[in-house]
Amino acid sequence: MFDLASQPQSAWQSYVSEYVPQSLREAVAHLADEFTAAYLLDCLILEKGLRSRLLSNSTRQANTPLTTDERSDRFAVLLRLWAEGCHTVVDERLFADTVRRRPDELEALREYFRQNALRSKKKFPS
């Protein structure tokens, strides 16, 4: 099993902390007192799911919440794939579970994407 609560300087925590873009941190800064690696990983999963447009399909499924062991195993697979260069891979079940656990972060990221889409359109009129 992949232990998310392991020591603060573990390899996965360093990877997550380095991989999470500053823009994602800024989008959820008003919601977090502290950016732990586990929190950032949840936000990263939400961000990747939104970019992949998973929301409409995956959150409608009537899945039971994932157990801690299931979440840990799914995180481990994703982190390995991301580290190997598959940066767009998203686990739909983990995404849906994270949406249920972090609705405020999901809304903050949605709003961030909306604002950035509007700025892009202003810069590049069609």
C-alpha cells in the first residue's frame, strides 16, 4: 500500500510539491491554511480532471466512497505514471471521489479556469 501519511520528505511528497503549478496554488489559496502534499495531490487530481472535462460523466456515477487503501493505491499508480511522462492520465473514480471530498476546491478551480478562458479570449479575438 502507498502511505500518504508517511514522512514529510518522502519522494512522492517532493514530487507533488514540485509538480503543482503556482497557478493551481493561487486558485485554492483562500481555502487552505497549509499546502500539505496530500492536499496538493487532491487539487492536482481535480485540476487534471477539469482539464480533461471529466466532471459531467464521472461525478454522476453512484460510486461508494473509496477507502483510504483504495485512494492510496490509486494515487500510487497515478504518481508513477506522471513521473514516467504520462502527465494527462486521470483516474476517473479517484477524481469523482475527490470531487465529493473537496467541493470548494473544485469550484475554486472551475472559477479560475473560467477567468483564464475569458482573459485568453480578450487577448486573442476571433
